[in-house]
Amino acid sequence: MAMDFPSEAKSSENTEIGVAADSELAERDWLAWGAVLAGWAVPGLGHAVMGRWGRALGFFVAVGGLAVAGCAMRGEMFAPGTSGSFGTLGFLADAAAGVFYFAPHVLGNVAPDLALAAGNYGTRLIAAAGLVNVLGVIDAYGIASGLKI
């Protein structure tokens, strides 16, 4: 039984195709991580970079609405280095909201009012804003990397 070996022309052609595919994968990887960073910094921006305007607006309104409502209820925004595991998880959830976490700190947000039930609900809404933004970032990464349509 004779074996067919690929010719050198086919081999070099496959190598060029392989290099082009690797270059395309590297470019797609950069786009995916850029969408992650943009989507974390400003909710929905990762989708906007890819031209997905509906999703971009949806995530921006959802995250912004939750964060603004939480701040209006005078919810607590956890600071970095907060003691205990609950404080650390609270900080990570709050910081995931991107610009909506940092804006109240810059603008001089009023002190949290945890004596009232509204303050507790506000704290949860701010954390929910960060978690919704994490879902948006994961979605943007999936779309940019080609894992999701």
C-alpha cells in the first residue's frame, strides 16, 4: 500500500494559512480582552466597541439604574481593605460596577444610612449592579472571542 505524502507546495501553503489563522486569533484575543476592560470600566462599552448598541444600552441602563437607585437609598459602598470576608466580597461586587462605583466617591456621596431598611436595600442594589456588569463583561468577552454569536 502506497502512502500519499503532501507536496512541499501544499505544506508551505498550509503554513501560511496557519500563520494567518494564528494572527487572526491573536487579534481576536486582544479585541476580547479590550472588550472586557472597556465593559468593566463603563458598563456596556464592551458591546458598543463591537457595534452591539442594543446590548450596550441595555447593560448601561441596567447597571446604572441599579447603582443610582442604591446610592439614592443611601446604600453602603464597601471600601478596599474592608475587614472580613463579607466586606471583601462586598467591595468586589461594588467595584465590578466600574464607573458607577468610582463616581459617587469622586462626587462626594452622602454617608450610608444603614439605620433604615432603605439603606440595606441600597447596599444590595449597588452590589447587584456590579454583578449585572460582570454578566455583561462575560457576554462581551464571549461575543468578541467568537464563542458566542
